[in-house]
Amino acid sequence: MKSDRDPADMPTRVPSQPAEAGAEAASQTPGRTALVAFSRRAFVAGLPLLAAACISRPASYDIRTDPRYIAAYGPMPNERFPIPAVNIARIEPQFLRRVVDFTGDEAPGTIVIETEHRFLYLVLEPGKALRYGIGVGKEGMAFRGRAVIGRKAEWPNWTPTRNMMALNPDLRAYAGGMGPGLGNPLGARALYLARGGRETNYRIHGTNEPWTIGHAVSSGCIRMINQDVIDLYNRVPVGTKVVVLE
């Protein structure tokens, strides 16, 4: 029987495996209290699907053609600004949302960010985490250490920095801020990090350029596919611990 592990999906710190169930990829579970209980139920429910996939999956299998993943990244018509489906064929498969083995010692509910490997982990329980692909901008590469989510926003406003406007004068039109919408670079959700009770300039947010996930980008912090940042937003409360690895 061919191993279900994806050899291309092996970051240095955290070995990983494909998603164990479509429900794990697609679901949205609010609140820290429900997180671990949901995770355990999902693992049990997903085992038969994993076993079946291991038996019948052809060598040419690509999760980007899996109906469960297509559904997980499908349109979200009930959002304030309806979100279109993501063309996941343009994204490397290891950067799609999935449950993975996790070797760190952070407590369940903690967010761990590996900027070098372009992954964000939400620890579900000892040994397991929900992993998302991310894009990392210059601001994202400059932040290290520990923080907490100090504030969350749905469909946030965005204001370009002075450096951004210097590099791209067209952005001066938004010096007073850009309102929410599909064209807003922060996407559908933003989670703002704080230290010592004060908000930093660091944030986890959506993007209107999903094809940049898995890559270094010219500006911004930690960007996620809109479907993924909504999933993460619904799972974690204000006060969630965040660790950005060296």
C-alpha cells in the first residue's frame, strides 16, 4: 500500500500529511473551547476516508482535483462582499489547508507561524495542527517572537504605508484609507497582533491575490487565502497566543 504522506510536504520543523477528512478542510469552528473537541471528533470521523484514499488513490493523485478541496475553496456568496471560488490549480498543493503532524510543544489553540516555509499552524491537540499556506511580505519577515491577537476585524479598512506610496505613487489616492471590499489588500478578515497591551503593526489577513500564497511578496505581513483566513478567524478568539519562529 502506497504511503499517504506527501514527500514534498515536509517543512524542517513540522513533518506533515494530507488532510484527514474533507470536513476538516472545509469546516469553521468558533471559539477556543470547542477547538480541541472538534478536532478529536474530526479525526475519528475522517479515519475511514483516509483509509479508503490510501487504498484507491492513484499515483497521479492531486488534492487540487479533490472535490472536498474544491468545495473548501469554493464561493462564499453569503459574505458581505461575496467571495468567488479560488482557482486552487494555481496554488502549490502543500499550501492548501490540512491537518498535519505537529512536533512543537505549544498548547492547543496557539498559532505558530513559520515565515521561512510559508506556513501558519493552529495547534489542535498534542501532535496535531491545522496548517494553512501563507504569503509573507517585508513587514512579516521583520517580526519575530511572541504576541497575542489583540483585535479582530471583518472586512477591514486598509491604509498604505509611506514606503508603499513612495514606491507606487498611485497608492496616494488611498492615503486616507481604502474601504472594505474584494479589491482591498487585507481581504475578508484581519487579526491584529499586540504585545504588552499595545497593538503592533503586524497582522494576519486575507488577500485579493490568492496565487501569491506560498511566496515572498513585496509588502504586507502574513496573507492568507480569504477562505482560509475566515476559517482561522472563526476558530480563534481575541487573546490567542501567536508564536512567530526565528
